[in-house]
Amino acid sequence: MEFTIYPAIDLRSGSVVRLQRGDPERQTTFGDDPQKMAQKWVEAGTEWLHVVNLDGAFDEGGSANWQSLPGIVSAGAKVQFGGGLRTMKDIARALQRGVSRVVLGTSAVEDPDLIAELVRRFGSEKIAVGIDALHGQVRTHGWQSSAKMTPQMLALQMRALGIRRIIYTDIARDGLLSGVNSAATGQLAQSSGMRVIASGGVATLEDVRSAAAQAPYGVDGVIIGRALYDGRIELADALAIAGES
């Protein structure tokens, strides 16, 4: 199975930021030119970017982030885009702007009929579901609310609707450089039969190797955020590990 590295570009009011555990009060800004950041990662060799409209995730719209999207797409990598996507109109808008795959989180919990319709209309390769969990419980609305279900429950529900790929985030580790939860990610992939992208806490190349080691169980990628921006990981080194898996 091919293993993919996804550099993260998290957008807030049109700027590239990182949050600690999804907390908007714990924000670090890394630049105000998302297109330039996208070009940087593309020049380093990435084939995919993971882009998040944080304003949308917090139900704040995020018009500046939407305006940034065509520039990010023009950098040349495939774009996986999520954050506040709640309606058919949102998804169609993102795909029309050149996004290769959309990621839905809150709407997967609250509107499973929408998920089924999206798969029918656009196909399973275009639609992924983000499962964000804290202490074994799924969280929604920018991680501010509990969905009262486990990641496995939601994954199996989504599989029945035709979803084939999940982005799994361990919120307790996100933005803290505390190490990716490869074991839980691999277990979710194995128990659900889904392809799963690991997210949250990647701090070192060893975390990338740990995630890639779960590839036989269905983990086919990892999202790297703060460690790239802090210079703890060189993207070229992470891509080399992915190429060996």
C-alpha cells in the first residue's frame, strides 16, 4: 500500500496557523501567504496538502480562507480540504475550486444522509470523513462538542454509507509534538476495514516511521503540521521514509 505524507496548512482569517489541541486561544501564526506556504511544500516534493479552514470548523465561515484556496491549489499538489463543510453546496464549491478530496467531520455525525448522497454523487475517492477523538469519544464542531460515540462506531457507520477513507486525529496530542498515536490509528484501520490517515502529535521522523509501519493494517498516510513549521522534521526526510514503506 502506498503511504502518503500530508503537510498541513491550517488557515485562520487567511493566515497559516497551528493550534494546540484545537484551542483558538493557543494559536501560533506561521505566515500570512498560504499560497507561498503551499509552494514551499510542493517544491520540497509533496504530492498532497492537507488544508483546514479552522474558521469554518468553529462555525465562523472563513471567507478569507476560501479565497486562499485557488492559490493553494495552483501550487500543484493535490489538496485534501476540510473544516466547516456541512452542506452539498460547500462540497461542490470546494471541488469546483480544484480540491481533490473533501473531509467532513461534524456533518458525518449529524447528517449521515448527506454523506451517503455525497458518495453517490462524487464517488468515495472524493469524500473522506474526519474522526477526531478525545479519550475515546468523537468530538465535533471544531472539537468543542462530544458526539457520544466511539471512533470505531462512527467508522463502521461511515463504511456502511460507502466511505472508504478516514482521517483519525487524537486530539490529546494535536499540536503538542507529543508523538502520533500509531497504535490506535492502526487498530481503527484494522477493525473498520478502512484506509486511515494518522493525524495529531507528529514530532519526529520516528513518528513517521511508526505510522508507516501500520500500513499493512490499512494506515496509508500521516499528516504533519507543527513539526514541519518548527523545523523538527524536514519534509524531504519524511517523504523518503514514505517511499520506503
